[in-house]
Amino acid sequence: MQVNIEKLRGKMAENSTSGTELAKAIGMDESTFYRKMKAKGLAFTIAQMHNIVDKLNLTDEEAISIFLADNSHKCEKSTNGQLQ
């Protein structure tokens, strides 16, 4: 699952939060955070993603667009309202 790093950086900027500050806030070493960002977020754990969502006060829609955008087509509803 690839993270939309540009949107994540945008939300960090909106919250006036640097990578260093966010890394500390989620209990991660700064160099580890930047390495994961450089890898397009592929190595973020689910817990780390949840912590980022909490620290940046992201809405559900924002979190989905950042962390689940490339998988969102897998959760489309069929005509009978059931998830496919």
C-alpha cells in the first residue's frame, strides 16, 4: 500500500508540523520517519498511521485519501449496497 506522501506533507504544513515534530509525537526516531517518507510510506505500520491521523487531526476522508487511496477501488459498493 503506497501512501500519498504529497497529501501527507500538505497536511503537515497545514498543521505547522515538521517531520521532526511529527516523528517525536508518534514515538518514532526522526531518521526512521524520514526513511519511511522517502520510501513513500510503504513501511509505516498501521499503528503508526493511526498515530499520524491522531496527531494531525485528520478526518476519515483525509486519512483514506492519504493512506488508502490506491486501495479505495476495492471497497466500492455494488448496486445492492454490499461491499465488493
